[in-house]
Amino acid sequence: MTIPERSDIETAADRISGHIRRTPVLELVHGVGGAAGKVTFKLDLLQPTGSFKVRGAFARLLAADPRPARVVAASGGNFGLAVAHAAAELGIAADIFVPESSPPAKIERLRERGASVHVIPGHYAEALDASEVWNQSNEALFAHAYDQFDVVAGQGTCAMEMATQISTADTVLVAVGGGGLIGGIGSWYRDDIRIIGVETEGTPTLYSARRAGEPVDVDVDGLAVSSLGSRRVGAIAWEVSRRWIDQSVLVSDQATAGAQRWLWDNCRLAVEPGAATPVAALLSGAYEPESDEHLAVLLCGANVDPGTVAP
């Protein structure tokens, strides 16, 4: 399995420049709850589509030569939205396969961006299977949500930014679904920083793989299933995990919902469940930092109904 080098991530950064935002960071004066350590948030939820995934989507489409007329992708919502956005900007038709478990608001936003939307019974794995079958009889570029070299290199550009914005960080906490984000983060940082993956108890793909010593299928459910609900961790993320991921922790749905409320009450940030898991790890004690540890916490998605997190 080929892992992106830093040079590949730099190439992806040059390629997608002008299509994405260099998102800001937010240093918390009083940290997160009562957890020890200094905390700085990387606000990649401020990307044009409300999640980091637009990085990988543009990286995949712009790496294709010649540029395709059509692209197909499967997604719980965020990657599909990123692909639809990138395709619309580049003049490419998009077919997006989504599971029926996706929030209706995400599905509607796909249609608003001009994508042809295929709603499939089940979760992400079923949508992925349907997209692959469809692509066998259609001429389209296939974009994988998390296990494709150009996509992972694109997601790694987030770590490239963080390395200069939060240069004194000792540890980075990252939400994990299929592993495209943590795969990109690990491919950039390598051994330079401690990397902690965070998942919910209902979406434990990386955690289960690390326990088994290899990627395994898991049943997924719960609060974060629409964004973290991949059945099996990606091959690239698994190889990155074997080399550079220091720890994988789980948080409950209750802790995740509490983290969403904490982020609203204390930072006025409306964060989707999957993206709130790193904060949940600190609030719940799933990850316990040292008193002098500087934590970079990646907030990667904001596609949530604000009414579900704000009173």
C-alpha cells in the first residue's frame, strides 16, 4: 500500500490552492473542561462545504489527466458534498451515492449543488457497493471517500497547515471514520508528533483493527454514523496507523453529544457529532493529557442542524 510522502502532500497543496481555505486556529485560554494541557483548535469545519473533505475531493479531481467529464462517489454526506462542490466548480457532472441514514439536510445540499443523488438502503458500505456496481457500466472517475492516494494526500494538506500554525503542539487528536483524515495527518507528521485517533463506540473501525492486528469489518450505528460510519478502516490509514498512530480511543454517544454542547456553550461552534469526538475524548477522560502537553484538536466538520446543539 502506497502512503503519500510529504512531497506528495505539498504537490496536492499546490494543486488545490485557490479552491480551498487556509482555515484558522483558535487557542483556548482555559483549555477544555477540566482536562490538563494547553489546547488549540484547528477549525477546518470552516471549509466551503463545512468539512475537511473538500481538500481530498479537489485533490482527486485535479490530479486526473485528462480531466473527467463525470465523477462518481459514495458518502455518508460530507465527502459527497465535497465532490459535488468540486465538480460544480470544475464543470464536471457528479453522481453521488448516499445511504438512507444520511441526514436529509445533507442530501438536499447535494442536490442544490447539481449532483445526481442516489439514495441507497443501509449505511455507507451499501452506498459504496452500489456506486461501484454503477461505475462498471458508466464512464466516470471514481472518487473514494477515504482510501485513495490522491484523496489522502489532499487531506494531508490540513496537517501541513497545522504544522506551521500550531508549531509547538505535542499531540494531535483526530476523529476517525474510514481513515482518510488520520491517514493524511499521519503521512505528514510521521514521528514528529503524538497522534491520537478518536471514534465513537458505535463506529470503532480503527480501534477494532488495532485490537485485531488487521482491518476487520464492524457493525456501525449511533450518533456519528453518518460521518464516521465506515464498516472497515481503509488500507492506507491502516498502514499509517501501524507506523505512526500512537493511540486509538473510543467515546460514547453521550460524551459526544456533551462535547457538541460544550463547543456551543464555550466557543459558539456548531460541530457535527463525528467532529466533536476529539473534544469528547478530553471531556470524558478517554484521553488524559499531561499538564504541560500542548494539544492540537482538529475540528473537521460542521454539517449539523444548529438546533440540535444549541438550546
